[in-house]
Amino acid sequence: MLITRRKLFKITILAAPAIIISRAQAQLESCLPAFCGSSSGACAPITPTTFDPTTQHNVALSGGNLTVTNLGGTSSDQGARTISSRSAGKYYYEIIAPSPGGGFREGHGIMPPSGNYIQFSSNGFGGVWLETGTGSTNIFSNTTLVGSTGITGGPIVIEWAVDLDNLLAWVRNPGGLWNGHMGADPLTLAFGVTIPSVPMQPACTFGGFGGSPGRVLTANFGASPFVDTPLTGYTCGWPA
């Protein structure tokens, strides 16, 4: 009888961990298609957008149309925008930018479908633009200089939080200050950069004085895990 009890006891002990492991594996597998970043279960699955090969100017697209390479040197008319625009919702995505030195018109942000790269890369005309090429990291909102992120070095991941419901945007590097401001916070709507009230789409630009071929920007619109934790209440990526 004692031997029988030991066997029953062992069976009971081994069965419980097997159930726990199975549940953990199921949770992980359900998270992977959603690309939950470092916050397990924080994201819902989306079909992410890509840059649009039909609207790019003087750049090369690669890596599933997520990597953009400068082909035009100092030309101010070069860039790429996504295939989809949005007029409502909240979106989190990341851009990998190179080290400073790519020309005064190198940067990225959100622009309207009707916008052009020449105007947008000058002062964010029609949208919100972060200048990254010269290392100044100035933020422009529809031609107005509104701040600087203080981002330095590179290559570096840059986070975007775009709230089209409240027409506000925030940008930073992981662990840095949103919009370079101590009190800025997308979750409380504090110190956001104003977005014009028109449909918007992510875009990147190159060129200007000091621009050179071969400069590269890479976007993560939700096709792979994020470097930082996506924001609560935000779509993890930019849908197609």
C-alpha cells in the first residue's frame, strides 16, 4: 500500500506542472503573431503597412519595403511614405535611424497623402517631422519648430506615438523624454505636438545640404517585435 501511494503522489505532482507549462506555451504562441514587443499580451494582431513603391522619390526600398535608402544625394525631392493613411486611432511604431550626418532634409514623421517630400522635409509642412540627419533632432509641426528630442548617436531606435483622435504626437528614443520634455506623456496627453486635422501616414525623407547616397532608415510598423514596450491603448504598429 505504501508503494502504491508513492506512485499516486508522483503522478499528481508531475501532472500539475505539465498543465502550467502548456498554458504558458499557449500564451506565448498566441502573442507571437501579434508582435507584442517586450510587453507580453499587450498587442492585438494587425496586418502592418509598408512603404509604398509607387509614391517613393529617388530612394530604394528593400527588406519587404520597410528599409529606405538614399539614392539622390543632396536632392530635396526624395523620400517614401506608407501605402496607408489614417484619420483616427492611436498608433505606436519605431524607426531605426542612422548616426547624424545625412543632410538637413533627412528625417521622418507623419504627413498627409497630398503632401510632397520637398515641403515636408523643409519644416514638416502639413504634418509632424523629426529632423535627424544633422543631429539637431528638431521637431516641426506644420512649419513651426516646436521642440527638440535631444536624441544623439546612432544607429538608434526612435519611437513614435501618434494619437489621431486627439491630434497629438510624441517622439523619443527608448527610455528618453517624449518630445524632449520632462512632463510629456502620450497616456495623459501632456505636451503633445499638434497634428493637422487631415489623414496622416508615416513618411521619411533624405537629402539637402550634406546629404549623401547610401543613408538608410528602417521602419517597424508591426512586422516584427518592438524594441520598447508599446503603449497601453495604442495599436502596436501602423495597419495596412
